[in-house]
Amino acid sequence: MKLKKKIFMLFLLLIIFTHFTFAAEPEIASTAAILVEESTGKILYEKNAYEKMYPASTTKIMTAILILENCKLDEMATVSYNAVYSLPSGYVNASLQEGEEMSINDLMYALMVKSANDAAIVLAEHMSGSVQNFAKMMNEKAASLGCQNTHFVNPNGVHNDNHYTTAHDLYLIASYCMKNENFRRYVSTVSYTLPATNKYLAKDRVCTTTNEMLRSKSKYYNENIIGIKTGHTTEAKNCLVSGAVQNNIELISVVLHSGTNREGLSERYVDTQALFDYGFKDFAFTDIVKENDVLTNIEIENASKDTKNLDLIAKDTLFSYLNVQTDLTNLKPEITLNENLEAPIPANSSLGKAVYTVDGIQYTTELLASHAVEKKFNWQIILLIAGILLFILGAFILILQFRRKKKKLKKKQARK
């Protein structure tokens, strides 16, 4: 009885451990969301990820990368009348002054740390001459990155019914931008003080990040967060595009149209935290197949007895960032072989491909010959060739004998 009781307790502990270790998908309050592992592009979670939404200041992600790819950081830009006075009331600004000269570097900190809307207009006008021209470039860039439901009309996210994107498109943009080291530097900065300029002599314009997950004293602080950008308008509600790194694994999340929960907490931060908890705790890099694993065995036509049975091995190690509960035990590949396989075959030559499908995603590797396949030694052909050679040799001997006899006959006739 004691043994049965111990077994039961162990079983119960196993159930409890499994329950608390592997959580279910997070419950996300935000209207739209997506979570992606960066190196593989594997989508770990999505909710209305392809629905058109207003992006608010997450728009500035696109503005930032266009500036970084087309301007030098030490270039000087001049603040226009339009940049200062065209903003609707209530939108964040960096107290820029008409005629003020500022470096692109300083304007980028104002743009991405404080989320200054006037800085966005200065940068857009400096690069392309006008907000309209810059918006055209934004849309062209978005299309080149694969965004299918995105349309920008300004560089800062000031509300416009024709200014929209999706959680998935924002992920595509953010993923591209995070490959730029300067971009990563700006979006991870907590505080930056703008220097004095020709129009603003004081050094009191402090740009403090709008992302509370980067602030160490905030209740939403997360040490794994590396940026990226917040957003808010009445129509867009609260938005947040975030990057996080843990154990060298980088995830990107997007939450759009978030509110405040019953506890008075900001849903964009609560949801983002829940997504990252899910992505880091419930997923791990897993090998689907390893390099040189034998995937199938075939018999080669016209091959020698010792080499005709051929193992086909995987050329590459295929891996993905999978839920730890994913069972790959009975996973079989779809194998496609090249046509007319026959000897001879060199070792490591490609003879086909194997395709694994996991979570609706296909992973492909070439199939290589594990050893060289030699052609079968055909005795019939050898005997035929030998027979022909013997026939030729015999005929040659007969011809020689005939010629000798003919010469002897001529000699005898000459003696007479």
C-alpha cells in the first residue's frame, strides 16, 4: 500500500509540475497582437494580426529606418514653420524652434526616445522635401518589406483614417529595423538630453523614453526588453512594439488597440509581458532532423552488389523554435527523388529532397548519397568484347598465314 501511495504522489506531482511549467496560450486583451522568434521568423502567437489598425507613434519605426538609410547622423537639419505649428494640440513635441539647427543624431533621439512629433516632420522634410514625398517613400519601403495592408500618410502617426497598418506588417518593419545597430541604440535608450542650439540655449530638453518596460523604477520594467516603440492616439488607443532577448533568443511582439484592465494596469504592457513569458518559457529550439541522419534507403539500378543498397542522408540540420510539448516522435518527411537514378553515383551527390511539415511550416533538406555507387560489372558485355577481339585476332592470324603461303608460292614459282 505504501508503494502505491508513493507512486500516486509522484504522479500527482508530475501533473502539477507539468501544469505550472507549460502554460496555455496567454489571454491577450489587446485587439490585435503577434509574437515572433526573430532568427526563424516563427510566429508563436497571433490575434487579429492581419486586421487593419491605426499605428499611432509606432509609425516612427518606419520613419527612423528611412532616415538612417538615407542620411548621415552628423548632418544638420533646420526646423521649419510647418514642423512647429502644424501639429494638432495634445501631441507630444520636443519644443523645437522655427529656424533651429539640429543634427540628425539629436533629432533621432527626440523621435524615438521622447516620441516627438515635431522631430518626425523635421526629419521627413530634411530628407525628402515634404511630408507628402516622405510618406510616399514610407509606403514604397513598406511594400518592399512584404507589408500588404499598410498605408502611411505622415511620418509620426498623427491620426488619419487613411493611415493604417497591421500587427503582422509592423512586425515585418520592426524585424527589418532591428538589424540596424544605430536603430537598436536609439530604441533602447532610456534618457537623452538635447544639446543647446542656435535657437535654444538651455540644456533642459530631456528626452525620457515613453516605454515603461525600459524604466528600471517602473512597475512594468522587464530586464529583457531592448526597445522598441510605443504609440497612442484616441483612435489607436495604446500600442506597443517590443523586442526582448533572453539566453540569446530574440523575440518581437506587437500589441495594438490596448486599454486599461480592471486593476488599472496598462494592457499593452501586461499583454507584452504575457507574450514574452509564453515565448521564452514554453518554446525552445528543437532539431527536426540532424545533418547526416539516414532518412531512407534505396536500391540503385545497374549497381554493383556491394554498393547498390544506398542510404540517403540529410544534408542539413533542420531546427525550429517549437513549443516544448510538440511531439516529433512520429514525424515523417515527404521524400522526392530525382528521376533516372542509376550507377555510377558519387558519394555526397544530391539525389532528392526531404520536406518536413511542422505547425504548418515546411522545412526542406537535400538528400545525399551516403557512399559512392559503382556500376555493375557486366560479364556479358566483357565476353562479347572478348569474343570480338578473339575473332579479330583469329582473322588477323589467318590473313598473315595466307600472305606467308602466298609469298612461299611466289618464291617457288620464281625458282622454276
